Amino acid sequence: FSVAGGCTTDTSFKSHRRLLPKNYQHVLALVFAINKINQDPELLPNITLGFRIYESFFSARKTYESSFTLLSTRNGMIPNYNCDTQDKLSAVIGGLGSETSLQMATILGIYKIPQISYGSFHAMLSDKFQFPSVYRMLPNEEPQSLGLVRLMQHFRWTWVGLIASDDDSGEKFVQTLKPMLIRNSICVAFTERAPHVPSPSMVHVFREQTSKLHSSISQTKAEVIVVYGDTDSLLGFKLFLHTNYQTALTPIGKVWITTAQWDFTSYIALNRWTLKPFHGALSFAVHTKEVPGFRDFLRTLNPYQPQGDIFIQRFWHTVFNCSIPYAGLTIKGGRNCSGKEELESLPGSDFEMKMSGQSYSIYNGVYAVAHALHLELLKQGLHPFLKNVRFNNSAGDKLYFDENGESSAGYNILNWIVFPNDSFVRVEVGHMDPRAPVGQEFTINERAIVWNSRFNQTVPRSVCTESCHPGYFRTVREEEPLCCYNCAPCPEGTISNQTDADHCNKCPEDRYPNRDQDKCIPKIMDFLSYEEPLGFILASFALLFSLLTALVLGMFIKHRDTPIVRANNRELSYVLLFSLLLCFLCSLVFIGRPGRVTCLLRQTAFGVIFSVSVSSVLAKTITVVLAFKATKPGASMRKWLGRRLASSIVVSCSLIQVGICAVWLGTTPPFPDLDMKSEAGHILVQCNEGSNIAFYCVLGYMGFLAIVSFTVAFLARKLPDTFNEAKFITFSMLVFCSVWVSFIPTYLSTKGKYMVAVEIFSILAASAGLLGCIFIPKCYIIVLRPELNTRDCEIFLSTASWP
């Protein structure tokens, strides 16, 4: 027996005002699918599917009439009475538009006849409570909206326009898409409604609407405009684009992004409208694949062998502009149709050989019904099996309905290439597949896209404000969308390493911003090294003075028995010279990268050695004063003179400094430290003194010894000159104190290696002052004036050198 399925289609061949030859493919897809099923011995064996086609004429009255006719007797439209109909109605496929589908669903739902919708995206049809009998071969609109957002994000389009049909569907689309765009930092430059095709009495309204629309499009910076609506609701907008292209001096050149509801190639041939404004457009389309055998099936069509096809002759007559005399289709003075005309030669606006998304949906809808019937042939009704049907079609796609009765298929993203003769090619450049793994739902092949010629094949930029480059951040403009902003340079010490940064970030402590403030680069380790000029010069001076001190010490040892060496307590001179040698050498510990050992030795060695030096000077001064006091008659000072006093002064004064240093090292010892904040771009590798109090105690005690030595020497400056060191010691202590007094403020005002250099310079200057002021005059006598270094000049020698 045969099973009849009803299909309503909007081919409209009976209405010359709305002739759409492109929709003839919908009929052919239905016929092709049923023929393939009937030829399949495994699917519905011994069962033949049949069909009836009814025209809706884009009319609500005709849609209701066709729906009731399906449910009535063949001889008359009598609802609920079909006793003479021998074919059982299993399902209805239709309709193309939302209004048609809703009108059909209202009638068919009463009788629980499954309706397979192939062209309507209306959200109401997803309501299974209101329309439990409707199944849609189209995916939900939500993945399409998400795909639009992903497309904007991929190309960094943040300033876009919206044009939607002036109906409930357009309003719902805008209310759905706008929040999604805003959540993803994409702003809407304008929102306009598409004008309707005007009636003669409403031409002035159409002109006002198109003038406002043209103003919004031409004045905006947005290069990308999303257009939503179906083929009928956007006819006025298509007329607007055609008129603008034909009459404007500078036609609108934008990147149009259209949704799957709109086939803007419809009506093109009928109205002779141009497609050139859509060159480079991107459109979402219901997923389709090349169905094996469909092209071969189309090549077998012949208007002289209609085989029951009531549309083919009118279609052939229209698209090939030829006459079919016996059918009453003639063209005055025209040729007769041969039947050998090739469909491939037709422009895409008339007919396409590749199965369109709507035709593919019809093809899959027929197979869905067939598979459901195969599972259970009308025993418990068709609905339970349609809900759970799953199968792979001949194109290799897996098909099933979700919980809302909608197809699981996704969307293809097409790029439109329009040629000067208004022929076109659609190139598949991407997908939006909600079934794909997370993060892989959206794919786009950017290299395959051909853009509008206005953009010279570069990716268009659609932004309110040019992007803020790395090194800058966005600042909000008052009373403007977030996508419109100013760019401000990052504050000092911060960077932004991405385009359109909302704020700048500080670098890690061991890094600092480069000049452009777009990345962090490693800070330079900064310490006084031997390789740099300053370190080399200071080290050279330290070694030079050490050598000079060693020469003086050697000279004093060589001339140890001469009066000038003996008269000034040669043992103290040896101690002083040796400590000065160590003072010069200890400055080398300050050069090089600080380590744990060097940090411990630096200040403590310097403090102890210098204390020995100053203690030796103090002992010399006291010895000179006591020596001259002891020469007076009846003086009791003689018992204090000798090596024991000098040694006691040096040892006791030095031990106090050793004690201070020991307490320092035992409580808060110095340690290596990294100062990352004092100098931009540098990490100061330095020794943290651990306790500044201890450090200044060491310096303070050393200063105390220097002041005492200076005071005693100053008081003894008027004693007899011969071999009297008081004046030299006074001057040396004056130099010593001057150096260290100026050292403190200079030391505190510098950082890093320059602080170390200041201390090394102070050590070298103070030590050189002691060496030069005390020992150079004696070296002068020993080397250049040996006649003065004789016993004739030895006054008070025995007194000054008593044991």
C-alpha cells in the first residue's frame, strides 16, 4: 500500500507577482528523497511512499485551506470526513516561512499529525506544550547567535550595526543578541528596522525609512552590519540596497553578515536586482552537504516528460525564456523549449544544482519520517518514533531530534563572491556546530574569505576607536559605549602587553618595563665589579697604596736603627704601617659581587683594622706628650714611658672595637641582599648591614678615637720640633676626620655600587692621609736628607725609647 505525505511549498508559480523559481528545488528534493526511499529494499520494504503537494501562495487563508484539504475527502473540503481517501496521511512537511508554519501547526496539532518544518526558525515552534506535533529540521537559533558573537571576536569587530526585520522575530533577535554582544565587549553602533516593500500609498513612508537607514549606515564607523530576517520581511531592505547601488555616487560598501533565515538571492531574477552590494558578505546557512545522486537526478528532468510534475513546464518556460506550446506557455516571437537545456547554465539566483539548506532539510525530513515508520508502522502512532529516530543519511550526516524536536545540525558559514555579471559563488569558510567538543564549536578559515573590494582584501576593521597598542590602556569616555574610549600611556613602572588593555600591570620585582612599556625585561644585576672602570680604578689605587705602604714599611725596617725611626717608637710605626697596609687591602673586599663571607668581613674587618690604625696613632701621640713631660726635672712621668704603655693603648682600644663587632655579628650580622626598588631597571646586589645601629657604633667609636688623637696631638703641637710627630699627627687626624665627616652624608645619599664606591674612596683617602702626613716626611729625610738622620740630631732619644 502507499503512504501519502503532505508537503506545502511556496513555489508560487500561480502568482506571477511572487514567482520564485529557486523554490522549485524544494519540490525536487522531496521527490528525489521519496524515490530513493521507494527504491531502497531495506528501508520500508514492500511499502511505497506517496505525496501530495499543496501551494500556500504566501497567504494565511490558502495555508488554512490547504491544511484542511489534507484532512478532508478528495472530492471536497469537509474536515473530519475522509472516508473515500484510501491513502493514510502520515506526516506533513512545511512550511517555508514562520507564518505559514504556525498556521499549519495550529490545524495539524488538533489531529496530532506530525509536522516537519524545514524553513521556520520561529521560537514558538519549539514550545512542545503548545505545538507537540511540530518537528523542525532546523537547528535552534541560539548556536547561530553564539556563532555571530564568535565571528565578531575572531576578527576583533567591536563596533557593529544591527538591522532586523520589523516584526516579532526581529525584535526577539535583537533582544537576544544585544546582551550576548555586550557580555563579550562588543558594542552596537545602531539598531534599525528593515523597511517593508511599500504600497503605492506608502511610498513616502518608505522613503523616510530608507533615508534614516541610509544615514545610520553611511555615518557610522561600523564596517560590519548584521542583518536578520526572512526572505519576505527583508524585501524592502533588498530594494533599498539595489536602489542605493544604482543611484548613489558612493554605494554602500560594508561587510554584511546575514542569518540563515534570509536567502537574499531570491527575487533577484524576477526584479532584476543586483547582488553586487553583497560581494564579500558572510552568511550563516543551515548545514548542508552534497547528496549523492541529486545532480544526476536534476540532469534527467525534461519538461516534455513531466511524469506528474505540474511545476516543471512553468519552471522551464520561466527560467529558459522559451515556449512550450501544447501546455499553453508561449513567448511571442520566442523559441520553443527543446528539453535539452541545461540547469547548470542557469544563474544561481534562478536555480542551483547544489542542494540548498532548505532542500537538504526537506530531504532529511522525508528520511526521518521513513525511518520512524520503519521502526513501528503506525501501530502506536508516529510521534514516539520520530522523537527517538537516529540515522545517518546518504551524505554521511548523523541526524536526530533534540528534546525540543529540533534538528541537531549546526550552521555553515558562507562567503559570497559576486561577479560583475551578478553571478555568484558561495564558498564555505566555517562552521558553527553545537555538537562539537567545548572550544571547537566555532571554526573559520580566514584565508579563504574574499572581502568587499573596498577593503583591498585586508581584514576589515570595525571599531569605534582604534585599538590601544601595548604600552597603553583604555580610559572610558563619558556618556559613550564602552567600545568608544581613549588610549592613555601606562603609568611609570607598569606595562600592558596586549591590545586594548583595561589596565596596566606592575612587573615582577626582578623585572622592569622596557622603553615602550609593553613588556617586562630582566633587571640588570648591579654591583661594583672589577670589570667596570670605577671598580678597576679603585682597585688599582688600593693596590698602588698597598705597594707604597709596603715600600715604606720595608724602608723603616731597613733603617730601623736610624735615629728618626727609633725616636718615633719604631714598633708602633711597624704596627701602624702594617694596619694601613691591611686598610688598603680590605677595600678590595668591597669590590665584586657580595657574598655571605664578604658581607661578614667587609665592615667588621674595616672597623677593626682602622681601629688598630687610629689606636696606634693615639699611642704615638700619647707617647710623644709623655716623653716631653718626662724630661722636666722631678717629673713623675718616666714610669709611664715604654713599650708597655703603647701596646696597652693599641690592644685595649682595638679590643673595644672587636667587642662591638662581635656583638654585631652575634646578633644581626650583615648578609647579601637584593634591592629591587631603589633603581629602575637594576637590581642592587648589596650587603644588608643587618643593624644600622651596630654599623654606626663602629664608625662612631672610630671617630671617637680619631677625635681623642686629634685633641692630644693638637695640644702637643708646640713641643720642640726635632723628631716631634705631634704636628704631623694633628694634620693627619684633621684629614682623617674630614674624610669621615664628609663620608656620612655622601654615603646616605647614594645607593648601590656608588655607595660602596664612596666607602672605598673614604677608606683609601683616610688611609692615604695617615700614610702621607705621618710617614712621607720621615721617608723624605731617610731618602733625600740623610744628613739629618744622625746622632747629632738625636734629642730625647733615650727618653722616648726607654724600655
